[in-house]
Amino acid sequence: MRPSTLYAILMLTLAIVAGAVTVHGRQRALLEMDSSAVRDSLTRALGLTDLCLATEARYTRHPALTDDLAPFMDYPAALEHFPTGLFWAPPR
Amino acid sequence: MREFSEKHLNILDYALSSLWRRKGKNLSVFLVFTFVIFLLASFQFLTRSLLDAAQATLRQTPEITIQYMVAGRQESIPVSYAAKIKDVFGVRKVTARVWGYKFNEVTGSNITVMALAHFPRLDQEVLAEGRFGAKGEKGWAVIGQGVLDDLGLGSRRSFSFFRPDLTLKPFTVSGVFGPESNILTYDLVITGIDDGRDLFGMEATLATDLLVEVVNPLEIATVARKISKALPGTRVVTRPQILKTYEAVFSWRSGFAAICLLSALAAFIILAWDKASGMSPEERREISILKILGWQTPDVLMIRFWESFALALVAFGCGTILAYVHIGYFQALLFRSVMMGWSVLRPGLSFVPVVSFGDLFLLFSLAVLPYLAATVIPAWRCASVATDSALRG
């Protein structure tokens, strides 16, 4: 068998795997949409503004309602020191 | 056309055989390249999933939120401001809200406590058990799944928080949020506004912020501008601003992690350049023999291009599929410690990776194109050396 044929088989296998995980992902996304009505209802009724992802600091728990200075408010010349500050860029 | 494709197919065959001959070296390059693409793609898929989750989850967030600022810090807002805001044309309703954080010293967790002035109007069943407190009812609390575990309540349905004067404020759990809303409510305690003021030691004339509903959602910005003018010293946050905040927070261009990943990619390209420019004597001899046999420099370059492209394409495919599995099935295991840091309450998130053609093209341009350039350019320099000197070594 020519090497290019083997290579084509390899690429086809990768494409099939990629297709399978994407289809499975789509099905999960549809299931997620079922619970989006619950979340919509909650944000509307309770006035929620932020996702509960990082709960270590108030400026990463509620970035939408936090001003730019919140990470440095502890004392004059304070440094932002929470690990999530590396991942969460400051809101603009 | 047939001749052209046959020629390239033959060159591809030769390039693949050449890759196989040096399988040790190429396998190490493949593994490192796959890992770099895996990291870049994981980061891209994760930030895209988070951004999509934020956009989908927060589309019903309050239209306008008013905070009171003193010396650059948020302070409690006088409830009397609500009357002034109601006078602004276009405002439908103003609601006072008290909220803040309680630190659980036993587990080291931060719990968000939110106290409502009104009975929430819900058009969906959002609680896994129980109900919200009725109007006038005291001491009730609806809690998130994380709070239930963090306080170690088990089958008990009462708990206490410390007031500022260190006396205990008791609560009875009247309901528990379902796990499908964990991304919003995992660390949340909802209670009545009088209990909230009692817990935080706040006067009845104050609130944490005011929520404003406008008559026409298209006029949010105009109404916000009017409120800002009518109440200097307040910070007015609108729904579009909240959504834009999440775009900025999850933008892959910002953030330290993106810089680290791009540094890893740059290091890999430097390595690829170094490997390609330091060709072994066997590789130089191979090029010389091909040229003696009548191959032109473009043909030799074509082999090098196909070698690099074939390897890069498989690495790209494997890297992106592994990244998809990492985000979709292992919930971003490698990034979770950076994303959640010292958080004690960590909702069990269920990411569904969102992959767009634009993201794949961006990854391809960021990783594969520089790699091709880093390998083909040194090959061109080697291919243009005199054949007799290369053969003599």
C-alpha cells in the first residue's frame, strides 16, 4: 500500500473521531438548552448578574458589578494576589 | 491536471517515507507539537465555552443596576434614591436589594448572601426541594447545592451566620436550588430583605444596590445616562455592559494564561527552526543525491513542505480532538486550578465545547503556518548549497 493511502486512512480516522465527538457535543448542547429556561427565570427573578465560577475573591465572583480598583483596595499600594487573577482579565 | 496530482502524490509518498525513516526525531517533534496545539486549543475552546455560557445565562440579567460610590469604593445606597430614579422618564420599577458575602471559617469558603425585597416571580420550577419564603415570613433561606454541602447540613434544615457583633443569626432552609442552575446559584443563599439587613447590620434606610427595570429595553443606555446625571456619585451598570464585561474577562487575548501558552508556541517554533536549520549530514547528502539525479531546488523544497505539512496536519488534528475531549469530558482539568484558584466552593461544571471555523482557522494560523515557515525556510537554505561540497561532507 502506498504511504499516501495509509496517510489518507489516518486522516479519515481522525475526521471520523472529530465528527463523532462533535455530534455528541451537539447532543449535550441540546440537553443543556433544556435547563436554560430555568436559568433565565432565575436571573430575571433574582436579578443575578454573574456566573458562579471562581468564588475566592469578590472581583472574580462578581466581575460585572466590581469596579477596576477592587483587586487593589485592601490597603495603599496593595497587590492583586488571588490565583484566578491570572486567568480572569480585568473588566473594561 | 492528472500529471500535476500524480507528481504531488509521488512527492507526498517520498516525503512520508522520509518521515518514517527518521521516525524517532519526527515522533518527538509530533508529540511536542500536538501538546502545544492541545494547550492552545483547550484554552480557546474553554474561553469560548465560558463566553457562550455567560451570554446565554445572563441575557435576562437586570437592565440597570445602581451602586453608590464613596472614595472609589462601593458603599450602601440610600433607599430614598429609589424615589428619585422613579421620576426619570422611562423607568418602570426600582427594587432595593441587600447582598454581600459571608466567610465560613470552618471550611474557608465564601458564600454569597442575597436578600430580596419582593417575592420572586418565577415561571419555571427552579428549586430541587422546598419553596421561597412568603411575604412577611422571617428567617427563611433558599440555598445552593454548594452551600448545602459546605455547611454540612445533611438532613438538618437550620443553620446560622454571625452578625457583625458576633451574635448568631439563625436561618431555616425553606428550599434548595436544583443542580441545573449550579453555574448561578452554587454558592448562593437567598433570603428576605429584613433578614439580610439584620445579618449584615444594615439600617433599614440603606440597600446594597438598586435594580431598575425600564419600559423600553432599547432605551437602556438613555435611561442609564439620565440616572447617572440625576444622581452624581453613583455607578450605573447596564445589561449590555455586563455582557461586554464577560467578553473582556474571557477574551483569550487578555489574561496571563494566554501569554504563557503563546510563549510555549514561540519556544516550539524556535526549536523547530533550530532542528530544521541544523540538518544532519545524511539529510544534506540525500538532498545532494536528489539534485544530482535531476531534482530542482523547488522539488526538494516541495518534499520538505509535504513532510512538515503532513506532520503538522496530524498534530493539529490530534491536538484539537484531545483539546475537545479535555474540555468536554474532563471539564478543563488542566486549567481548573488556575481558573478557580483558592475557591473552596467549586461548582461541578459541565462544559460543552463550542468550536467555530474561525477558532480552528485561528489555531491553524497561529500554530501550523509558523511551523511550516520555520521548517521550509532553513530547508531552502540547505537545498541551495553546492551538491559536490555536501557530498564530500
